[in-house]
Amino acid sequence: MFKAGKILLIIAGFLLILDAVLMAAGIPNPLFGWPLPCPVALAALGLGILLTMFSAQSCGKK
């Protein structure tokens, strides 16, 4: 679960950097015309944080 959380955080990081570049350049989001920041990036960020938090808590209880 910790690895999945780290992977999601890495993906979210790249997506948020891409969103920041697109916002600075004034280019609309290429994914279905969704708003910037992309909801996919925010969902990946939230899931990554939750998975990392839960796996860290379960490792601490051992």
C-alpha cells in the first residue's frame, strides 16, 4: 500500500507541474476540456496522501 501511495504522489506531482505550466502559458487543459488544475491530479494527490498516511500508521503499530 505504501508503494501505491508513493506512485500516486509521483504521478500527481507530474500532473500538477504540467497543470502549472499550462496555466502560466494560458493553454486550456487537453483532457476533455476540464478545468485547471485537473481533477485527475487532485484525486491522485488525495489518494496518494491517504494511502501513504494509512500505510505509515499501520507500520508504526507493529
